[in-house]
Amino acid sequence: METKIEGMKVPYEVRVSEEASRPRIDHKLGNFTVVLPEEAEENSEDLLVKKKDWVLKKRKEFLRFKRKIPDRNLEEGGKISLLGDKKEITIEKRRSNKVSDKVYLAEHLVNRTSLEDQLEKLLREECRRIVEERVEKYSDQVSEEYDRVFIRDQETRWGSCSSRGNLNFNWRLILGPEHVLEYVVVHELVHLEEQNHNEKFWSRVREIYPNYKKSNRWLSENSSKLVFSKEKLDAFSS
Ligand SMILES: [Zn+2]
């Protein structure tokens, strides 16, 4: 569904929830979900209008974000930046995909799926290798042990740490600078000691990774640079 508020298109969905005790609006990637309790009498469009300052702010933020997404030249001969290092994408007859001086994709695999598919697969593996290395590097500096490392594909989260001590990282961190990936690793490791973003948490992050503010700022200003595929994002956000 879509409505217009002050001339701006606002895409939204309505969801009726047994758990919700009052109406609310959720936002993700430019789309809104009006969550209504089962017997709500409110009209969803009225609710959006009532919260229009917040709605329009979120929508504008998203459009700005979207405009900053790089146009990736995902084709043979194109270049992709991995941890700040630009690498050419090459397709050749070989058994498997590999990253070294270039990004080498195996022709038979590309033919079976697509270049974008194989590239994503390879970068996920590459990200796992690098993340695991960094987790090893920093894990001695926190007092709690981690359990397992998972590489995930999440739209907006860069990392998380579960209560069981599993560490999750977004594979698209490999598309950003190295210091950002390293910072996210340290951030999640520190969550093993302290779950909340309180003073103790940040002082531990600072001890282990003194330059963390620079990386944190990069993430909040440049997260659009970590979008791999504009098309995929468009599937979420009209
Ligand atoms: Zn955190």
C-alpha cells in the first residue's frame, strides 16, 4: 500500500498483531508497517499522518541513503573494493572461485548461476576467513569465551552477539574499509563481557580498539556503501 503525506510517497503495510497492546509504526528500509492490536479502531493512514514528522524524517533518511548506494559494475572486468583494496573481477576456466590479486570466478560456476551469485558466495567465504582471523586476534583481550562465529546476510545489522556467546557478522563488511570490520569484531567480542552499550562497554572497546570512534562514524555515515545489490534492496523497498 502507499499513501502520500505532504507530497511524499509513503509505502506501508498493515499488520494485525495479537501481542500488540497499542498501535505502533515500525520502520525498515524506507517501508513502514502499521501494527494494530486485534480490536483497534484506528485507521492506519490516520496513524501515519499523526506521526508524520517521524515518518517523513525516516523516509527522507532512507532516500538519502539510497542515493548514496554505489553503482557496482558487477561484470567481467569491473572492479570491486574489498577492505579498501580495489580488485578486478575476472572469469576464467578454473575449478573454483578465488580471491587473490584479482577476484577469480570459475566460468562453469558462473554459467550455472550468475556472476553476482558466485561473487556473493566467494565474498562471504572470504569474509568468514578474515573475520575468524580477527576474532582470533582479539579474543584473548576479553575475559569471556565465544562459542561460534556465523556469517550472515542482514539488511541493516553489522554484527551481533547472542546470549549463548555466538558471534554474528554481516558478510558485507568486506565491502568497507578494514578498520571498520576490525572494529565490529571488537565490538561484538566486548559484548561477551557486557551486553549493553553502557559506559563500561565503551571504555572496554576503547581499551582494545582506541580508534573505534572513527570506525563507528564511518559506519553511520557510509552504510550505503555496504549495499551489495541495489536490486535486492529494491525488493524490500519500493
Ligand atoms: Zn552493540
